[in-house]
Amino acid sequence: SPWFALTLLLLVLTGATSIVYLTSSSAFLQFRTDPHFRGRVMGVFVLLKSGITPIGASITGTFAEIWGIRTVFALEGALCVVGALAGLLYFWANRERVAAPAGLAPG
């Protein structure tokens, strides 16, 4: 963004939401995973969360050289929205199967 104040605000929001995401997804996986597999599941989670970042950064950088960073970020943002909508549609279609276990159900 060419506006510093907007960029600063968006960076703060991104940082805050990323903390919420990482904490809630980690807790969700740990609660929903059988204790015998918990270490393996968390290992894959950390690999996918942190280990793939350099690959994505390389791809982003390569396309940014070709199309410009704003275009690439807009495309990546659109892909995130499409992925979130696909996940939401999957959840709605499979509500009963992905419902919380009895020990985690609210109420």
C-alpha cells in the first residue's frame, strides 16, 4: 500500500489474527488427535505452517518480478478467499462428521 498508516494498521491486524489462528488451530489439533499420533500430527502441522514458507516466498518473488508485487499479492489474496470459501462449503456439507467430540461440545 502506498499509504503508511493503512499499511501499519493492516500489519498489526495480520499479526493479531495470525496469533489467534496459530493458537486455535494448534489447540484444535491437539484436542482432536489421538494421543499416540499427536506428535506426528503436530510435526506435520509445523512443517506445513513453517517449513513451506521459503517455497511460497520464492514463488511470490518470482511472480512479483514478472507481474509486480501488488498484482501477485492480489492474486494470492484471491486464492486465500477461494480456499476459505471451499473450506467453509466443505464444513457446511459435512457438519455432522466434523462436529466436536462429546468432551469438546459446547453446553
